[in-house]
Amino acid sequence: MPLRAKRDVFITCAVTGAGSTQDKSPHVPRSPKEIADAAIDAAKAGAAIVHCHVRDPESGAPSRDPALYREVTERIRASETDVVLNLTGGMGGDIYFGPNDAPMNLGPRTDMAGAADRVAHIVDCRPEICTLDCGTMNFAEANYVQTNTPGMLDAMARQMVEADVCIEIEAFDTGHLWLAKNMAERGILPTPALVQLCMGVPWGAPNDLNTFLAMVNAVPKEWTFSAFSLGRDEMPYVAAAVLAGGHVRVGLEDNLYLSRGELGTNAQLVEKAVGLVEGLGSRVLGPSEVRERLALTRRDPV
């Protein structure tokens, strides 16, 4: 595949995520104020889009409390710093199975909600973008499954479209792109679509370049894609995504370190990504340019 480097690139910063990173770095934001402040700092550093989860302010555990999302949303929108808001739609599909001889003794962290509950915060806050994890996934934990059935995804997508929110497909494997294209063919997913290629997440698509290029080649030419990988591979994938013709994502959801042994902030990770993008001869897009290119609707604070 010949290089077709992207000349105008937007950077997404995933500021906190839902992983168990809350006690691994003091820079992982927990409260709505901390999350909003981290998002604003990332925007000042060059991120055009901020991708936000919320956490319990006390424990740091992942949450899908609509009130927490509303506070994050309003703080970001009320700030003087412009940025495109992207809220996760990935919560509420968690199944923790019991031991192998009694799998239906579900664990206490199981949170399997209906479609309306899973998108309640999106319908309420109406961000410019929201994510849709386009497939069921085994992650690194032995008996945990993130569940996204085709029927559930159809129902969630319909409500996202009705709320006038742009859907960003999160594809963790090649089959997820196949399903997304089927949703587009059936008129469930508006096109041209926005796609995030999620590389190196156990046990999805491995982060080798052959698999990455297979994912890139499976994205329809008229769709817009960006990509990321985890940990020490985060910054190499900034370069890989640009050289493959896509946009990039960094942030503490995916990686805690600025360099070996040095914990970083979201803003520092964005600054490093800006340097890499510009070092490749590309230009970093601002939020207003992203809105124009993706036909997004900016919304004011309530």
C-alpha cells in the first residue's frame, strides 16, 4: 500500500476512559471539574476533539451517571476554549461472568442496561460526537465481556441519530468494520461515517502494522478515520495514522506515560502528538475546521 499521508489532521484527546487507571497516575481526572479542566487544557494544547467518560468523583470508578456527564458538558461548553465534544456511548454493556462451573452467577460489577439507558446521557447532553463500540469484545480480564449485540447497536444508533449527534464507530477488530458497513447499507448509520480504529486492545486487533493496514483498507474511501494504540505504542501510531491517511488520538485513556518512567498529562500528550504531526509535514486542524469538515452542530451551554 503506498503512503498517502494526511495533510490536514485533527487530534482527539481521550481524557480519562473507563479503565482501572485512577490510582496509577495522579494526572487521571476523576471529578467532573477535573475531567473538564483536563479537556480544556488538551484543547489549548492542540486537540480539536475531546473524548470524555465520567468517573465516580470519590472512588474514580467508571460511571454512567447522566448528572456527571451534564456537569462535564456544561463546564466545557461554558469555557472560553473552543473544542468539539465527544461523549462515550460504550458504557452499560458489561458482563462479569461467574466461575467456569457456574458462569451465570454474574459478578457484582455486571452492568447490562437497555439501549435507552445506555444513551440517556447522549440524548440529554447532545454532544457533537458520540461513540458506538461496534461489536462484542473479550478484554484482558478472564471472565469479562463487553456486550454489544447487533440489535442493541441498531437501537442505540437510532437514538443517537434522532438526537442529531454524529456517531463515531469504534472498531476494535475487522469484523466491527464489517458490521458498521452493514449498518450503513441498511440506513441505520448515516454516511459518510466517522471511524476510530482501536489497535492493540486485548483481545481485539493486534497493533502490528499489517493488521492496521488491513483495518485501514476496510474503511470505505469516503469515510473519515483516525486511529490509536495503547501504552508505549501510542505515539508511534500517531505517525502510522497520519502516514496511512488518517487522523490521530492520544490521551490518558490509552496511555499514562510521556516517556519511559515519566507520567504525563493529557495536555503534554497532545503537545507531543502535535510535534509529531507537524514533523511529518502535516497541519493540525482546529475545532471550527473539524466542524465544517464533519458537518457538526456546535451547541451552547444550557
